[in-house]
Amino acid sequence: MNRPETDPHFEYLLRLGDSSLILGQRLAEWCGKAPILEEELALMNIGLDLIGQARLLLSHAGQVEGRGRDEDRLAFFRDVQEWRNLLLVEQENGDFAKTMARQFLFDTFQGLQYRELAASADSTLAEIAVKSLKEAEYHQRHSRNWMLRMGDGTEESHTRLQKALDELWGYVPELFEMDEVDQAMIAAGIGIDTNALRAEWDSRVREVLSEATLTVPDVGWAVSGSRKGQHTEHLGYLLAEMQFLPRAYPDARW
Amino acid sequence: MAEETATAAVLVRKEPDREVLEEAFQVKVDAETRIEPKDWMPDAYRKNLIRQMSQHAHSEVVGMLPEGNWLTRAPSLKRKAILMAKIQDEGGHGLYLYSAAETLGITRDQMYDQLLDGSAKYSSIFNYPTLNWADIGAIGWLVDGAAITNQIALCRCSYGPYARAMVKICKEESFHQRQGYDIMMVMAEGTAEQRRMAQDALNRWWWPALMMFGPHDAESAHTSQSMKWKIKRSSNDELRQKFIDATVPQAEYLGLTIPDDQLAWNAAEGKYDWGEIDWDEFRNVVNGNGLCNRERLETRRKAHEGGQWVREAALAYAEKRQQRAASAPEKKEI
Ligand SMILES: [Fe+2]
Ligand SMILES: [Fe+2]
């Protein structure tokens, strides 16, 4: 069965934008629930950055696609299998340890990704990357600090964080997967070789885990599939909530 | 007995001092000199301010919840981003007000415990539910609008840290009010369903917004002393009228109907006449019988209790770091 032809450039931007949006949406779920007010504001702030990135990336994707879909059309009128976000970011928030572990793994990746994308031949994407890199670095400092605090904090926090890492580790390999879309984008000078970032990501993450007295998980499982629209079941519920209003009143402008 | 006599003697000696101090304090207040944290102030003034400022801070923090209720369901990415920023602002206001109140000799933890155990109040408006997206517009427009009306007056409050906090906060609140009005405008100009939502939101938020100004002056327990101390600069009724006069034309511009059949322009007095607040409802909600009183406190309690281990971890880590820092230079010296 062949998938319908899609423009790899559009597809590539969608992947980037979708991951930012879904993680931003996850962070929005923390409103009213964070362990301390300062942290609630930090989570809102980081979520706001991610949604800002998503807006730029999805708008650009819509323009590249050229079928009149804007950021909201793409955000609110696609079903699960049309989403291209990484499986890691759609995982449920869990406790604060799980949210921060997910954040740290992703922030570290996203920082490297934006650093490389700053040289993209797609000048709009390059601009977005430059702007977002600063944000990603700030997010990474924040999540890294929490890895240290929780990993090297109390016995309970250490146990929770280690468990969170173990639960998330199998979603990591997908971050570095490459397919024909990536290859086409590398050839066009637009995209980057994420595989080449793996070693740097590994060393950064390992350094923090070791300082935080945490063990690099050895879980023996790994899943992927988001690029083909194969997601975990969590994404459907997230979308049902996020998309409810525009879907219930499709003629309305907000 | 001897002890009691000694204490009495001290009190007698101190009595004239306090009168002198209180008089000097009132002279300062009357002369519009700001009272600062290290200045002498009557105990009752301090208590009154702690009550008012902590209640204000709690309102900001609890006020994040009804809006947070729509954060994950905002109908466009732009609206989601704006709402997220607004909620963040409100939390920032809370932090800012807690630290301003701390200058009066109470800690944020103490204040927060009072919120969680129900002994401190927060604005009762946040015990109403947000049922449709227009509620987010109505909150910005009416609730932030009413808050600004109150807070502009508070910018001239006699207590320096409170007054300065209000100046900073007012700027952001007026931004929120415009954004809320913009949501209402788009919905009022939108589909029939959107207009229905906008009208429904106005119907539900109008009276509670008027209640935000508190009881009528004649029934307000704190008004006269607060006015004398210039903690309050305008009375509840004056501020409420000001808000109504400013807001009615805005509703008309939206083509929405304010749910008050006695509302009418009084040309002779240059103000709107209006009906009467249902004070039974007001008391009922203040006393815990609003639709969301329990949820609001329970949400904050759960977050606080559920986050205990996180705060402990942060503390433990900070202590470990301190110990390491303290022992590290010694090792170097050896
Ligand atoms: Fe506020
Ligand atoms: Fe506000």
C-alpha cells in the first residue's frame, strides 16, 4: 500500500512543528497542578515557547504545502494518523519526574537540532531555528537542573526519576531515525542528519545522568512509527481535547 | 501579682507613646507620605493590610484555575498562546503580591497555608465555572476590568510596597482586559452559536463582576477605617459605579444585552441607574456554596501536597550542594 505523495519539505516542517505543539499542549496540562508556583509559571513559559515555535513552523509548512492550510487548519483538523510528532512528546505527563525527564531528553535533542537547522537553505526555517535555539537552551538548563535536583535529591525523588527515565527510554531511538524525507531534505540543504547528533546527545545526557547519580537505562525495548502516523493511544485523547471547539463549530472563527 | 503590676506599669508608661505614634502616623498618611516597611504602623493597619494583600495574592493564584480550564481547549493557537501568557502574568502577580505582603512580617508559606486551610479568602468570582469559550473573554473583559478599577485606586494606597505593586500590575491587567474584550468582539460578530455563547457568558459573569467590589458602603465592615488610613481610596459603591459606567457602552458596542432590566442612563446625574445585586447569592458563594469552591481549593491543595516530594528534593539537593561547597575549599587548602 502506497501512501499518497507528500512533499518532503512540507512533511519535514510538519514533524518539527508537531513535536513542539504536542509538547506545548502537554505542558499546558500542568496549569494549576505544579508542585510550586514558580515552577507552574516556568512550565507555562516553556509551553508558551513551544507553542510559539509550532505556530511559526506550521504556518510555514502550510505555505510550503500551498493548499491554503494555515497553522490552525493544521493544528485542529488533522486526525491521529496525520500527526508527525515524536512519540516521546505525546506520552502522558505522569508525575513531575516524568514530565521533567521527558523534557530533558527532548530539550537536549531539540537544542542540537535547532543549532544545525540554523544553517538550513530554507531561510524561513533557519530564522525560526535561530530564534528557537535560544529558547531550547534555556529549556534545557531548566530541565537539566531538575534532573540534578531530583536525581541527587531525596531517595523518593531519585526513585521516581529513575523510573521515569526507564519508562521513556524506549522512545529515544526514534529521535535519531532517518527516512527518505530526511534524506531528500539533506540533499536539498534544508534538513539535517539527526543520526550524526546521536553521539553528542548521548554524551550530554550521560554527563547529566551521572552527575545526578542516575543510571542510563537499559530497557531492551524501543518503539517508533510517528513518521508513518503510527502513534501511541495517548495522542487521540490529547487531540480530542485540543481540537474540540474548532471541530464542534467548524464555521466559526475565533 | 508582682509581675502583673510590673506589666501594668509598663503598659501605662507606653500608652501615651502609642497615642503619639498613632497621631504621627495619621499625620503622615494625611500628608500622603507613603508608609514603608520599617516605619512604625498601628497593629490594626498591619493586620488589615496583610489580610487585604494576601487575599489579593490568593485571588491571582486561584484565578489561574478557571482560565486554566480552557487552556488545553483554546480554539486557535494564537488564543492558546495569549491565554497561557495571561495565566502566567496572573501567577506573577501572585508572587509579586506575596513578597510585598512579606514586608509586613508574614511569610508566603504562612499565607499559603491560610489559603489551603480555608482561613484566608480569595475573590469569590473564581468560584464560578467557565462553561464555554466566551467565558474566557468575559473574564478578561469584566473580571480583569473590575480588578483594574479597584487597582487603579490602590495605586495611591498609603502602604508603599502595595501601591508600587499595583502600578506594575495595572499595566498588565489592562492588557488582559483588551484581550478579553477582543475575544468577546470576535464571538459577538461570529456565528449565531458564538453570539449565543457570548451572551450566555455575559449573563453569567455580569452580576458576579459587580459583586467583586464588595458590599454596599453602608454594610462594609472595613471601609471607613481603611479610608481613613488611605488603604482604600474610593468606596466600594463609587468604584462599582465607575465600572458600570465604563462597561455598559462596551457591551452596547458588542450588541450584547446586560442582564439587568433596570439598567438605564440617568442624564441628570451623568451615570447609569441599575438594579440590585442578589446579596443572598453573594453570601452563599462566599460561604462555600458556589459551583466550584471545593474544586478550586482542592486543586491547589492537591498540587501542594502532591508536590511535597519535589520541594523536599530541591531542598535536599541545595543542602548537599552547600555542604560540598563548604568542604571543597578546605580540601584545596590542604
Ligand atoms: Fe492579575
Ligand atoms: Fe489579569
